[in-house]
Amino acid sequence: MSNSAAGLIDGLDQHLHIVRLLSSLRTLPIRKQRVVELRVSARTAAYQKRIGYKTFSASMMLLTVYGGYLCSVRAYHYFQLRSARRQAAEEQKTSGVL
């Protein structure tokens, strides 16, 4: 091996050793940070569930109200048509008698 390759390998070994030392020193805070992140993400997940449920419930309520409106409009038109047909039948009866 050349001298530059050996120097490169030694430099990488030193770098890995330093990285291992730093990671062993940071292990505890990283774990605490992960626990905190998990708690926060659990809270935000619960919040998102709650918001999603409320949004879904509100949309179902609006759909129900709109369906009731459509049904009542249809019933109104049905009764209007029925009364118009009754009037037409009455007029036909009275015009046939004269």
C-alpha cells in the first residue's frame, strides 16, 4: 500500500473513533428527545383524530340537513301537483255538467 492510502485509512479510523465517541455521548439526550417527540406526535395524532372526527361529523350533519331540505321540497311539489290535479278534475266535472 502506498503511504497516502495508509494515511487515508488512518484518518478514516480516527474519524470513526471520534464519531463513535460523540454518538455515545449523545445517546442519552437523543433518546430523551425521541421520547419527547413521540409524546408530541401522540398528542398531535390525537388532535388530528379529534379534528378529523369533528369535521366528518359536521359534514354528515350538513348532508342530513340538505337531504331533509331536498325531501321537503319534493314533498311540497308533490302536494302542489296533487292539489292542481284535484282542481283540474273539479273543473272538468263542473264543465261536463253544464
